[in-house]
Amino acid sequence: MITSLPERLPDTDAGHARAADILRAGGLVAFPTETVYGLGGDACDDRAVARIFEAKGRPSFNPLIVHFADLDTVKSHVHWTPEAELLAQTFWPGPLTLVLRKQADSLISPLVSAGLDTIAVRLPAHPAARAVLRALGRGVAAPSANRSGQISPTQADHVVKSLGDRVDAVLDGGSCPVGVESTIVGLVDKPVLLRPGGITEESLAQTLGRHLAVRHKAEAISASGQLMSHYAPDALVRLNATDWEPGEARLGFGDVDCDLNLSETEDLVEAAAHLFDYLHRLDAQGAKVIAVSPIPHEGLGIAINDRLSRASAPREG
């Protein structure tokens, strides 16, 4: 039950400045990125970072991503590599997160890294996110702006419904165009795909001139989005549904009769943009099960299937 609502900020110069003021004072601000809404706190403020974990109910062993406005500031916090330079020049600003060794003199809170000697960093492309980051002048730790394990938010209303007064303000920048979280690449040793997302492995491999290694599920958590049960609605999720059972909410893909269709034309970019919003909508109808059509396991479909597999995983507790 929401006891009070967060301050709603417009996507204007005044709204960006107000968001930066709240962050500077140790508050939490949800803001749009091109992927999903992030729950932002000053990455150099231990108390603000601790508030992020508290607000989300997020396990403290699950690292956060730090968002920056410019590349020079990123380089002041991490040990930069030639592979990082290649990927940054190709995909930043954009939906790519790089995990790199932390500089010994970095002021980023150790809580961000969950005890690891690395930092996950990215330069978001969304104009509102970039404006807030420039106004603040330092890194912002920002996981998705929802309770831990729930469906990620792609609209400001999703944030308010999930977090309520756990967040001080929400900067309303409309719907997020990509719709799934950033791709995460580890660059501590050889390049490793830690989480599929808005940039495909094929695109990364083309830039690096080699395919990336893939994290094994049994390995320790080293970045966001690696918990087995994640992105989950209240309803159970049934995958690869080629027919519908009575009473199910039907999430389709392609030429199928359904309640909501991720993309009638089988466009994976369109499907990714709709995924979390449509899960929110079907969940709000009170269905016990959401059945999902098969999604091709290629391109952005890999990221979509990753999110759906975690949404359908057995729940803890």
C-alpha cells in the first residue's frame, strides 16, 4: 500500500536540476534511461547507496551499475583496457555496461561493488538521464527502479506502483525505447558476456573481432541481473506456449490470437520495447498464469528469453 507519493518531476531543465539537488542531498531519484527506469543514488555516498538496497529489498551481494555523463569520468574510476575503448567508442552512450577493475583511489562507495574489486559502468543515451548526470557532476548508482525480483519499469507509473514512497522523486521521461536492461560485458580478463541485453553478442563480437565467453550459471554473481528468479510478475509465467489454457493471460508474438502481442510482425526490437510494459498490464488483470508465445533465440530475442526464463523461474520464499 502506497502511503505517500514521490515528487513527480518534469523532463525539463528545472526537473533535471531538481533531480540533481535531491541526489546531491543523499536522496533517491528514479529517472528514465533508454533501457528501463533506474533508481538513482549518489554512487559516492555510502548512505545513499545503502538506501537503494533498502528501497528495492535487494540482496547486498548483488552489485549495482554506476551511470556517468562522460567517458573521462569513467576512466578516473576504473582500469581502462583496449577492449573497453573499442566497445565504448562503438556503443556509448547506449545500452552497454562494462565491468572493469576499480581504481584504488576511486571514491565510488564499496557497497556498489558488493565487496568485489570491480565496478560496472555505463554511459546512458537517454537525454533526461544524461542531463541529470551532467547536473550532478558525478556517478549515479542506478539499478532498475522496482522492488527486487519484480518486473522492471519502463514507465514512471510502473516505478510509483512498485516503490511508492521508497523513492523521493520520479523524473517522468515517458516510455523507455529499448525496454530491456543493458548488455553487461566483463573485461577483467577475457571479454565475457555477463548478461544479454539491448546490444547483441553478434554486434559485440564484430567490434572486438572475437566471440565473447559466456558466464556459467554456477559462477558467483558478478553483475546485475544474474539471479535465477528475477523480473517476475505476481502471476506464474509459462513459456513457449503454442496453445492457451483456460484462464491464462495470453502474451503473443507473431500471428496469434492473444490478449497482448509483443509484435504481430515478429519484430524483436518492438517485442523488447513492449516486454515489461505488457507483463505489467497482464499482471494487473489478476491472472494466475501468463502464457507466452515462443520467441526466436537470436539477436534481441536472446535478451528477451533471458528475462522471460528468470521471470518463470521458481520463486524463493
